[in-house]
Amino acid sequence: MTDPDLYISVLPFYAVIVSLAAVPLILMSTRRANLREFWTLAASLVKFSLVFALLPGALEGRVAVFTFWEISPGIALALKADTLGVFFALIASGLWILTSFYSIGYVRGLDEHKQTRYFASFAVCLSSTMGIAFSANLLSFIFFYEILTIATYPLVIHKETKVAIDAGRKYLVYTLTAGVLLIAAAAWTYRLTGTLEFQAGGLFGDLSLSPSVVTTLFLLFLCGVGVKAGIMPLHSWLPAAMAAPTPVSALLHAVAVVKSGVFGVVRVVGFVFGPELMNQFGLSTMLALCAGVTVIFASLLAFRQDNLKHRLAYSTVGHLSYIVLGAALLSPASLVGGLLHIANHATMKITLFFCAGAIYVAHHKEKISELDGIGRAMPWTMGAFTVGAVGLAGVPPVNGFLSKWQLGLGALQAGEVLPLAILVVSGLLNAGYFAPIVYRAFLKKAAVPYEHGEAAPAMVVPLVFTALLSVLLGLNPDLFFHFYRLANIISGSILGGAGP
Amino acid sequence: MIIQNSPALIPLLLLASAISIPLLAIRKTGIAYVTAAAAAFCAMAISAFNTYRVWESGPITYHFGGWIPPIGIEYVLDPLSAFVTLVVNVVAFVVLCHAGGLKDREITEKATPYYSLVLLLLCGANGMILTGDLFNLYVFLEIFSLAGYGLIGIGEKQAPVASFRYLIMGTIGASFYLLGLGFVYIVTGTLNMADMKTMLPLLYGNPAVTAGLTLIVIGMGIKMALFPLHGWLPDAYTYAPSTSTALIAPIGTKVAAYVILRVLFFVFDVKFVDQTLPVTDLIGWLAAGGILFGSVMAIAQREMKRMLAYSSVAQIGYIGLGIGLANPLGLIGAVLHILNHAFMKGALFLVAANLRKNAGHSDISKLDATYRNRLPWSMAAFTLAALSMIGLPPTAGFFSKWYLALGSIDKGNWVFLVVILLSSLLNAVYFFRVLEKVYLLPPTDPEAGKALPKLARRRAVGQEEYSLMIPTVVLSFSLLLLGLWNANIVKGILQRIIPPGM
């Protein structure tokens, strides 16, 4: 493994700070809704272009670093835009632009209260997500991770109903507990190694550790990042958090927050422990087992949900564990597949959530059993929904197929058949729980004819766009963003140049 | 030159202005407050200057009246004492600024004696921190305590009782300290800390030393409200006037903690207190108990000041736990938490004071979303301080937790690690309980919502007076700066205070 070519750049810093800088502007323009939304859109566009500017460097293996200052003797608050970071930041910031347009349509369509708090919290969330993506060491990671926890809270309780407040409590209990476990894990790691710097291939080096220490430490880390990643049995905050407005569910509970958890898993597996330690102590088997169980159980639980968003939430839990599974198998193709699924699941699931929100805004329907014949009233929306659902079941040409293919290959590379079986079964289950929705929407007749048609264009355009993106990325995974190349570079760096 | 006398200047200045207040304010009671605020400002400026001097040129000793120790009284400005005086005086000054907006409410006719007592309290606190003489420390302890009893007793109807209880407990504590000091004095023949430090290693087998140290720690443990010696604290904090609580809560117990720290690690030897006579272990375990007890009790309280008082018991535990670890990281955590907790608790008690001033009560069960509209900035300050108490980055509280966690792991004490992390979750429970009400609970009484706009129209920012809002916000928002720049404090000051042999 060659040392990456480091260069100092303020780009990662700007990418993190830009939406934070928009927060005061958003707060100050409370009474002028259009100006306020302009700040959100401007911040999201600027953020995305900044991250995009980091892409060429990441493809060439050059890494932008930016150090703020020390926040504990010997540990700096530092940003490092390595390939994995850029990969995740690209997805989150790119989809934020679409979500911002969609949000405006959504909150105005429903005439939501406290819109300023909503947009301000959203901006803080995105800042901390970028911070998580670019964190150079564990302490910086925790720093942004905890900020994300708190910034998401006002969005979860946004509706301020009993259900929302209970969901908020549950969310805090889970995520704050995870936070302190992560702190314990980081402190312990620091005492053992004297460094918290993320390093491809692991930071423990050739330290000799006893199995019980490594296993306990790994479990602490796993609980720390696993809550946001929705690994069972730590997942149950996620369905509850569906009480949040739909754009929040779409971006945060399908992309930014949960993917931060999964991203954390990849960081922990690839950059803290490293493949050697993972295999030596049987940690990868443990992780793969958790992920496999989660994939199957979440898919089964999804069947039972009549609330559309809840069904999507369980589906998310299942798909997050695809990524975890990919990380746990630690073969070149499985890592590529897992990483690709971070991007692919994001575009597909955000489409589905956008559709759920559009249905809610246009027809105030949340339950699947009420969706009979809605495909005729909302052909674009339900068309996009179908694309996303087909993709999640793993059918080509939508991008979900590609990541699943790579994961399957990876399982075989690792010499395991069970994960492959899990993937196949899960694909069938996915098809099973999405098919009734599509069937009802297009083939059943509505009992009462629908009064409205599609939702506002601000909502329909983004969701069609993400559906289209899912298909395009399925046809060519290297389109625009070079996700496939990035995933290969990352996988190579973790496995020490053994990438395909 | 006056500059060379700067170590002694703070206590003397505060003492002189405390005595002159009754004279100055004979005609106009308003002068009392102005004098007190001015004196507190000067004390803050001098302690900032002192810190700068120590930072530039290392520890400074000052001999009172030119008498050479051990005969004369010595003042010692080392990084630790300079740092803690700075913390005490900054918080005291901000709280006194805030008192300007409150003075018409709780202490109408007693302003003159009240502000005189405030300055005596500060004089006692600064003296205890700066002195290098153990008996002189006792004198300042008594000044500090007597002023404290007065400041608490001046409050609500139940305050005299609470204050009397504190007086009994406090006097027992002080007597224990004096008795312990007597034991040590008999065998060493000196009261000077540095002098005693050189003599003690020869006497570690002596039972009088053991007895003396034990008594000193118990005595100071009472003053510090170390669990289970905290009984006086909740009532005293709850019924005292808002300014007294906001002053005593961040300063009072910390000063006693400082004395324990000073005596254990700078007069006695680290090795002795850690291994021969494991006082630090005892303090650590009691503190850990206090952290859990205080947090659980805080969850059960309905009154905000009372909740914060129990939370103080828990937070003192953090400092005690750091002392108990008896290693560099634990010590850094403890001293950093003296700073962080002073700011956090100061801010929180000021918010409680603003609530009482605005709504006439600080009963958590009566809070609802109208309070957020009435006091938007106070509630923002409360939120930030609460996040810091929970220990979320980037606020200061996160880093106390971080150093204490590192220290616990260093020591190999996993129970302490669990206690620190668990306490952070318990803090979340009792603070989010309040935050939920203030931000989310719609008012039950429709009248309350109607009465509000009438009042609200008078002022632009809710119903907050700037004189009350600004000090609260300053204390609370500095937690962000203290958090982000904590490494500078740790590297610049705290790493220099680690005693040899640790």
C-alpha cells in the first residue's frame, strides 16, 4: 500500500462549513420565506460543487487535508478528504440539493409550522454529515457524529405530536447511548495505540492484543456506530423516527444519518481494525452474522407494515445491512458491492420516500391499503416508485442490481455461500413486500375517485430525477461521479492493493 | 511596586471594599452594588494579569509583610492557583453583572449588607486558593463560610433553616479541618505548605499524620458536598436568593475541591495518598456514588433550582472522581471540570433566576412552550448549557468527560468509566425533560397563552431584559469556546500543574 499523496486544502473545510454558515442567514430571514429557501438552495449547490471539486483528486489518489487545531493534546480536529470520504460526501451533498427543492414543495404543500427551525436543523445536519465523511481521526468523527445526533432531534420531533415526541425520546436514548459507547471505545483505543488517526488497513499496527480486549473493543465500536446503521437489535429507533416529515425521512433516514452509521462501520472495519485483525479474531464472522440476520428479519418485518413509511423504514434497515455485510466479508468485490450500495440504495430509497411524501401531500394518505388505483392519479410518482422498488429487489437495469451482483461475487470470493443465499432470499422478500404496493397502485380500482392529481412540480421533478438517476447509474456505474472507480480504489486501499 | 504585590492584591482589595461598602452606601444604597461590581471587575482583571505573569515566568511566591516563611504567611501563585482564581473571579463578575438586573426583587432593603457579604465571600474564596499557609487557609475558609451562611439565609422563608443547617454542617467541616491541621502541626511544627511538604516524607509512618489527613479530607469533603456529606447543599441552593445560588454553586464547592486537591497532591505526596493511605481511592469511589446518586435525585426533582442542586452533587463527583484517579489525565479532567462546571452551573442557575424573575417560579412541572417565547435567549442559553452538561461536542462538557474517561482507562478502573458515561445519559434524561417542556409542550391553560402577548408587546426580544439576558448568554456561549479551545488551556496551563511523582 502506497501512502496517499496528501495536500493541504481548505476545500473540505468549506464543504463542511458552508451549510453551517447558512444557518444564521436562514434564521435571520424567518419572515421572508423565499429568501430563507434561497439560502438553503444556495448552500446545497455550493456544498455540492465544493465536494465535486474534490473528486478529481480522490480519483488520482490525492487526499486533501485540513487541520483546525488541537482539541485534545495530540489529537487535532482535522479533516481529510480521502476517497471514502469524498464518496460518501458526494452522495449526501448531491441528494441534499434535490431534497431541498423537494422540502420546499413539501412544507409549503402542507403549510407546515416552524419551517425556519426545519431548514436550519437540516443545514446543521448536512454540515455534520460532511464532517463525518471527512473526519481524519476518531475524535473528530465522534465530534461530528454527536452533533448530527442533536441536529436531527428537532427534525424527528418536528410535528410536536405525542407520537413524534415519543419517537424523539426513543431516538435520543438509542443514539446518545451509542455516542457514549463510541467515546469509551475511542478513549480505550487511544490508550492502547496512542493515536486515533484513521488508517487504511487498521491503526493497531502490530500491537499484540488479547482476543477478549479486541472483541470487547469491537463490540463497543459496533454498538456505537451500529445504532445509526440500524443493525438489529439496535434498529428500532428508525421506524419510530418515521414520525418526522417525509423529506427528513428521505434524506436523513435513508441517506445522511443512517449512512453515517454504515460509513462508520466501514471506517471501523477498514480503518480502525483492518482486515487482518477482523479475520484473525473472527470479528468479520460476527459482523456478517449480525448483518445477515438483520437483512432477513428486517425484510420479514417489512411485510407487516401497513404504513408506507414504516415499510420503507424496515426496508432501509435491511438494505443498510447489505452494506455492513459487504464490509464484513472483506473480499474485494464485496467491499465494492457494499460501497456501491451506499450510493445505489441512497438514490433508490430517496425516490421511494419522495413518492411517499408526494402521496401524503397530494392525497393525505399514509397507508398502503388506501393506495388502490393511485397510479392513475399520480402516474409519474408511482412510475418512479416502481423503478425504485424494482431496483431494491435487485432487478436490472436499475442500479440495485449492480451492487447486489458485486456483493454476491464478493461472497463467493470470500468462499462463503450463505451470504449469497441471504442475498437471493432477501431479493425475493423485497419483491414480495413491494409488489403489493405497485399492484394496488396500478391494477386495483379506486373506491372513491381521487380529487387531485400529482403533487407540486417541486416535488415531482426531484423524484423523477432520482428514479432516472437510479436507472442511469444502473446502466453505467461510472457515470458523472465515478462511483465504481471510487469504490474500487477504496476497496484496494483497505485490502492493501489487492483490489480487482 | 504595586505590580509585584499582585498576588496579595485580590484578597486585600476585596476585603477593603467589603468593609467600605457599609460606609459608602450610608446615603445611597445603590452605591453598594456598583462598588461590589467594580471590585469584582478589578479582581477579575488582576487575576487575569496574575495568570499572564505565571504563564510567562512560572510560579511566584509572595511573602506577606516581608516575613520569610515559615514564620510569615506566604502566598503562592502557581499555574493551578492562578487558573482557579481566574475562573472564580470571571464567573463572579458575570454573576454580579446579572445581579444588577435582579436587585430589586429578592433583597430590597438588605442591599448594603448583601453586597458586602458577596465581596467577603469572594475574598475568602480567593484567599483560600492563593494562600500557601494551611492556617491562613482556615481563616479564609471561615470568612468564606460565614459570608456564605449570610448570603443563603437572606433568601426565602425556608432559607434561614437551610442556612442554619449549612452552618452546623459547615462548622463541623471547618472544625474537622482545624483538628486535622492540629494533628499535622504537632508532628511537623509548621503550617507552611511548602515547608510541610519537605518534612512529611520523614513522618509517613506516624499515626498523627494519618489521622490529620483523614480529618482534613472529611472536613473539606463536607464543604465540597462530597457524597454522602452533601446533605446541606440541596436546601441551601434551592432557598437562597438567585444571585447567592448562582455565586455559591459555581464557586463554593469548587474551592473546597481545590483545597483537597492542593493538600493531597501538593502538600502530601501522590504516592502516599494513593498507596500508603489510599485516600484518593476513597474519594474516587464516594464521588462515583455521588455522581449516580445526584443524577438520579435530579431526575426526581420538580423544582429547577433543586434539580440543579442535585446535579451539582453529581458534578462535584466528576471533580472528586478526577482527584480519586490520582493520575495526570484524571487531574486534568478534574481541574478542567472546575472551569467547565463553574460556567455551566453558573449559566443554568442564572436561567433559573431569570425564570423566577419573569414568571415568579422555577417549577419544572409548570413550564410549557410559552416560556420559550417569553425568554428565548435564556432558554437558548439553558439548552447550550444542558448539552454541555450531557457532554456533547463541541461544548466544554464533552472534554471533561473525555479526559476523565481517558484517566479511568489509564488507571484501569472500568467502573469509573461506566459511571462517567452513564452519568452523561442520566444528565440527558433530566435536561431533556425540561427542554421538551420548554420547546414542545403547548400551554395547558389557554389564559396563559392569552396573557402573554399583552406583556410581550412591551419589549422586542420576548420579555427579556438585556441586563439579565446578556450575562446568562455570555456564560453559556463561552462553553462553545471553552470546548473548542480546551487543548490550549490543557497544554498551556493544566499540563504544567501536574505534581511531580504523578
